[in-house]
Amino acid sequence: MFFQAPVRERLSYPRHVAHSPVVFSTTPYHQTMKRLQLLLLLAVAVFALASCSPQSPPASTVTPPRPSTLVLVHGMFADGDQMEALRRPLSAAGYRCHVPTLSPAQGELTIPELARLLALSIETDLPADEPLQLIGHSMGGLVALEYVKHHGGAARTRALYTLATPHQGTSWALLHPGPGAAQMRPNARYLTELHASPPPCPVTTYRSSHDFIILPNSSSILPFATNKLIESPDHNSLLRITTLHEDLSGRVKAIDQEVMARQFLR
């Protein structure tokens, strides 16, 4: 008996499809495996892209730098309207200004009492985390300095500017009997104690040689400050001098930029 190999059946195609490609159908198992492979490849691609992208720090750790709000403090025998000549150009330069009226301001209140009113105005009208730069005219410069040193202003004040302020006293104060005026007399104990040490922020003073309210004129100078001479016709006219506006604006901007740069480098 001879062994006969099995005859392989030759496949033949109908003529009308003789040259058509053969299409193999897949089972549900094959289809499922193909989907799993595609999902796995997609997951790998997404993970690779995520690991290559720069990672941002958590939103809770990023504190955007904030510009200062300018607090304008008026002097004796005045109110917030006195500072309008200074507020307008500073507001036009893009700065937010807070201009309180501290009353009464005719010398009846001491400078620390006025500083407490200033602190109350700031706490009431401005957010607790709002950075400040203070600008005080005449007695207002002493009130602003008192606020920074003794009434909670140090933590949020970036800089202090005093305009025609009697840091060493003025002879005119001898003519007024009030306790606030008494603190501005030459050689007053209050002034000696207030200026015994510098505040924790930079200080710039401005004065005019034609100011006959601050006598002597050199009384506006502080040893720990940057002292600027800007001429004006009289005591109050200093608030309207364009040179003052430009210098103030430039210094306020420089302080903010310095603070913001330090925040970015942390």
C-alpha cells in the first residue's frame, strides 16, 4: 500500500474577483487586543509630553507683585483737599492714591494722635496686604513717620517722602499754644525721640529755600534720608511744582521695581 499525501485544496476565486485582494476578518479577541495596544501607546505618548513640559509652581505659592498705593498726608490747618495738587499728577501717572482727612488738624491733637487717625483710615479703607508709600506735607510728614515707626506702618510701607516737614522744628510753632504745635518747636523732646533712629524704609525729604514757614529751612533735612532741594515760591506751592511730581514719580516707580525684582528672584 502506498502512502498518499493529502491533497491540498487549491483555492480558486471567481473571475470577477480574481484580482481582488484577500480581506481577512478578525475575531472579537483580536479587535479587543488592538484597542488595548492603541490605548497603551496613547498613554505612553501623553506621559512623555507631560514629562517634557515645564512644570509651573503650585498656584498657592505664587504671589504676584503689587504696585504701591500712595498715601498723601496733609499738614496743619489743612485737609485732604490740600493734597489735590499732588494727587492729580500722581494719579495721571497711574498710581492709586489714598488721601485721608485727619481732623481736627489745627494743633489740638498731638502727632501720635493724628498718626492713630491715619492708621485707622488706612485699616478701614485699604486691604490689609496693600503695600504703601507715604507722602506727607509739613506736619503730615511727621505724622507719616510716626505711623511707620509706632503705629503698625512698618510692615507694609515701602518708602516715606516728606515735603517741607519741620523735622528739627520750626520757630513758627512757638506762636501756637496747642500740644501738636508744641511738638514741632525747635529742640522739642518729641522730635528728638522720633528721629533717634531711622525707620525700616528709605526716606526722602524735599524742601525749598523760599519756605518761610519752616524756619530755619535746614530743619527739613534728616541725616538718615536722601535730602532734595526743589525751589518753590512758598510753603504750600511746593505741592504744585512739576519737578517735584517727576522726581516723586520716578522714585516711587524705582522702589516698586526693586521690590518686585526681589519677589521674582525668591
